Amino acid sequence: MLKIKEIIRPQSLEEAYELNQKRTNRILGGMLWMRMSNIQIQKAIDLSGLGLNEVEETEEEFSIGCMVTLRELELHEA
């Protein structure tokens, strides 16, 4: 059974990176395989507050964040 002791929402990608360096910490995402394993996580890292779900447009390119859903991409005005 998966056991999580603490959930942390970092304020920056740098902070998330530093937290993820410890082997007992994990980034939350998907969770399918994590739920099926028998592990204990000291700190679960929640990246949802870091703005990684944004689509930015410039004159030359689009920048698509790693947490943008297909639906958000479909509904983007550009």
C-alpha cells in the first residue's frame, strides 16, 4: 500500500528539484503505478501551483507547458 507522510507544494521549479533529490521523495503525477506499489513516501511534491499548465504564444513560436492537458490545448484561442 502507498503511504504518504507529507504533501509539499513548492514555490519554484528549483525548490521542487531540490526536494526531488532525496530518494524517499516523489513528484505526484499519474499515480497509477505508485498506487500499486508497496512504498512509503516521505514528501510528495505537488507541481500544480507552478504554472506548468500554460500555453504561451510569441510571434515565432508556441511554448506548451508540460502539464497542459489535451483539452486545454484544443480550447486555446490560437
